[in-house]
Amino acid sequence: CVLAWVWARSWQPPTTPVFGVFFFYGTLTAAQAYLFLFDRVSSREVRAVVAGSFVVDVLFITALVWLDLADPPTLFPHASPASDFSILYVLMVLRGFVIFRRPLEIVGLAVLLTGLFLFALGWHNATELANPIVVARLGMIWAVLLMSSFIVALLGRQQDELLRWRERLVRSESLASLGELTAGVAHEINNPIGIIKTYAEYLGRAVPTDDPHHDDY
């Protein structure tokens, strides 16, 4: 992003607000990398940290769009009335599917990104909201959203089906192991019972019927 910014402005150094935005974002990114590389985040905190990183990325892109429109590039001043950095919103939509899985969350994400883009664009020039390029880019964001939603839903169904089959396999393996265990236990129990039974029958036939232990045998 830094190289694209400087190159589009004939290699002029960035202004203080632009430098501040890049420095702040780079600091937060380095802090997040430190947390994950050195295992400073527990498994319960991963989702919260990733969601916070996502919010920072969205705000960073919005700031880039706003600053880019406030200071248009000099190499291609008329090539893109809408900021070129708005294409990064598409990447944020794709990344959002990793964090947000529910349909309402995904739709809310797309609405939020669209609103931020329109806000940053309309802040400088409200007439650009009707520009065909702006409409095309918004259409791209929603097209990626719908396509990704279909893919994520399909993968989710396949994953659920695999989990169900896995549970069935584990259950069948457990039943098979239980059957083997039962057969082994039954075999170990039947051996002494067979000996006891045979000896009891022998005693029942050997002792007289008037013996007080005959009925016990």
C-alpha cells in the first residue's frame, strides 16, 4: 500500500496524516504478529483478536480511501474517480467469511463495508456516488459476497455431512470394540462356570438323593 501510494503520486513523500495512518496500522499489525508468534493468545481469545484485527483493517482501508480521494494521484488523475484502494474491500469480504459464519453477520458485513465506502466517497464529492465506476465496484463487492456465500454454505454442508459420517464411524467402531470386549469377558467367565457346572452335576449324580446337600448340588 505504501509503494502504491508513493508511486501514484510521482514518488512524493506521504503527508503527515498518511504517514500517521500507515505507522499506526503497521504498529498494530506488528503487535498482532507478536501475540501469535510468541503464543500470547489463548485459544479462547483467538476469535476476539482476529475480529479486532479485522476491524482495524476495515478502518485502515476506509482511511486510505478517504485520504486517496482527498489527495488524488498525479500519474493517472482521471483513470479512477473512485479510489483504487476500494478494491481492498473485496478482500475484506472474503476474509470476513473466516470470522463470520451466520448469514445475517455476512450481510451486515457487506452493508457495513458498502456504507463505509460510500461515506468516504461522498464526503469529498457526493456526485461521484452516481459514477458508473463506483456502481461497478459496489456491484463487485456484492457479487463476491453472493458467490462466496454460496461457496461457504456448500462447504459448510459438506463439512456437516463429513462430521455426521465421522460420528457414525466412531459409533460403529465403539460398538465393534464393545462386542469384542463382551465376547472376551464372556469367554473368561464361561470357562470357570463350565467347570463349576460340570462338577456340580457330577456331585448331584454321585450323592444319594437323601443327602442333605443333594438339592444344593
